[in-house]
Amino acid sequence: MTTSESGAVLERLARLHSRRIELDLERLPALLDRLGAPQRRLPPVVHVAGTNGKGSVLAFLAAMLGAAGLKVSRYVSPYLLEPAEQVLLPDGQVQDAVLAAALARVEEANDGAPLTSFEALTAAAFLVYSEQPADMLLLECGMGGRTDATNVIDRPELVAITAVDLDHMAFLGPDIRSIASEKAGILKPRIPVVASPAHRDAVDVIAARAASLAAPLYLAGRDFAVDPATGHYRGIAFDLDLPVPTLAGPHQWANAAQAAACAELLLTDPARLQGPITARTAPAEAIRTGVGSAVWPARLQRLADAAHEIWVDGGHNPHAARALVVALQAMAPAPLVLVTGMQDTRPVADFLAPFVALDPLVIGTRAGSQPAFVPGAPLAPDAVVAAARDLGLRAEAAEDPGAALERAKKEPAARILVAGSLYLAGDVLRRSGQMLDSIQL
């Protein structure tokens, strides 16, 4: 359970509604109107949806825009330890007292009506952003897109859709096309779209939606691309040689390229956008600088541990697991210990299946300290172990992440990967003392 002032308000608000997740835009617009319509007083918005990669794309884009001299705010989801991590301002995350005060205003305006915690946090974030100067707001969907609480923004400057894959099927639909349709629900008439959905069915759905709205579509592989072997980026406006991304893993090249395409549109051709933005540094140099300086915690983040090789990642679905396996296969060979814990709403066997190729020792543990208003509960370590053994993997149980890490460190010359839940990742970063350095962005 969270101990912050803002977290306490969110837990109190969560008791107003029996459903912890509800994709519905019926309540929020009226509540925002009672708060003075802060969503209409925001900095220019880039709105981002997708299954995986949203946070990394926004980290790269924020670094690029920052290198160009722009002041950038971000709304990201979910947090690792405390709600204030989701509300990022140009000089770092919002002070907890400021967020708590905004949440109190939301609570008063809501007057006891049903409200989910994400709706409350989004409304409070809009209040904060409307009162804090910035040149740009990078706005990440919480889940889906069409009925996500962030989709009250009528006219963003730019829309981006990252990789689309199977996740949250109980809310978004049973297949790629259904999920892509939900993500494409954030597209707006004539607003440019930068998409990197990967799956052919997702491409078809997003392209059809963009065409119906006369929204210019810039598609990965067709309109922009990067060669990870050389770092050469073929862009919309120009070609660049990019440095190796600071975020680890081969999949981050695609995220960096998508961010670069967004930066090109924002910095080199403001006529395409509603509100021209003047860059104060050459766009090409800003893009290169951003690729080589972006920071984002728990995205294949290596801990500063001289005695052991420990990587922490918040990936929690099969698509993320496949990307992690590819990243590990690109490293020097080493025995792998996978420390994993998940929420009981997640298909643990599907997440573990890609790791069979690496034959790890799996240490099942609890998925960190998730807040009371998050649906589901940490899966029991024995359940993780049973799923791993059903796949033919060696597996042991550890009651908490600290014990799991201590057991993993006993394996000689092992590479340790912590993955399966952002709350597990946050717990491990907190225990390592490296969380605060990670989120001062």
C-alpha cells in the first residue's frame, strides 16, 4: 500500500466505485467541466497509445524535444512506487503535495460520485499541467485508447501508436484487430499519426481509421526506418546516423526511430500541426542527442551492482517477454536466473513461454507492493513455480522479492533478470536504492 499523501487520496477515491478499471468516458468530461475544463488549457499535446513501448517512445521523444530547447511535461502509466511518478514536469516529477492538492480538488468536485482511480489521477494531472508552463505535453494512454480517460483531448498536435499485441483482452477484445481498433480510437480528424504497430492486422486497422479521418499516416518501415546494425535512420524529412540508444535492448531501436519520426514532424514541419513550435536547436542534432541520452526506469535497466549482473524490466505480457528474450540472446552467453512475479490477472504461462529458449532457473515470487486500487492481487509464488514447471523449466519459490534476489545471487556467474510486473520492478529498484536516481528525468 502506498504511503504518500496523493496515494492516500487515490485509495479513498477508489472506494467510491466497485470497479477498479472501467473504460468509460461518460463521467470524466462533466467532472472536468466542474474543475474549469483544464484539458482545454494544456500545452500542445502528443497523444500516445499502444501495447508496449509507449513509455520508451515518450522517454526518447522527451529527450529529443528537450535537446531542442523545449520544456516538456509527460503523463505516463503506471507508476512503480508512488502516483507522483506518473506526472512529470519539465524539471522532474511533480511534488507529492502538489498532486495531493489537485486530487483533493478532484475529490471535492466529484462530490462522492463513482469514479475510478485512473480517472481521478488523470483529472488531477490535467489540473497540474494546466497550471505549470511547458512547451509540450506527452500524454500516454492508460489502457486502450478509444475510451481511455486521456481521450478527452479534442485536438492533439500529433498522435502516435506503438507496438500492438495481445494484452488486457478482457477489456480490449480477443484479437489483434479488436485491440488495434481500441488503440486507433485516439486518432482525430486531419491530425498526423506516427504508427509502429508491427502486426499486419493492426496496420490494416490503423490505416483504415486514419484514412476515414483524413489523418496523415506515417508508418514504420514505409515512411521511416532504422537499421540497428549501422544506426542509420531513414526519416520523413532527412536521414541520420543515430548513436546506440541509452535504453537497452534491440527493440529500443524501433522505439527510438518512432520517437525520431515524431520529433521530425514537431520540429521540422510545423505547418503540418495546429500550433507551430519553434525549435531552438537544430532538429537533427536534437534527435541524435535524445537517442543517446533518454532515461526511463525499469526498461531493461541494469542495476549498479559490482558483484552481480542484474537487469530489471517491467514487461508483463508475451510481447514484452519475446523482446526480452531477443535482448538477452544478443548479450554474451551466461546462465540465466529469471526472478518473476505477476498479478493474478495475467497469463503467467504465456509470459514464461518465450523464456524456454533460454532454459532459465525461474524463481517465483510476489509481484511487489501494488496499491489497493489496482485490480487483482499478486499471484502466489507457488503458482508461478507450477506454471514454469509445466513448461519444463527448473523453478523455485521465494516469498518476497528480496529473498528471491538473494537466492538468485547464489547461482554462480549468472545473469539475473527481474521481470513480470512493474510493481515487482519498482520493489527491486527501491530495495537497491536506485529508484530516485531513475526518475529524476
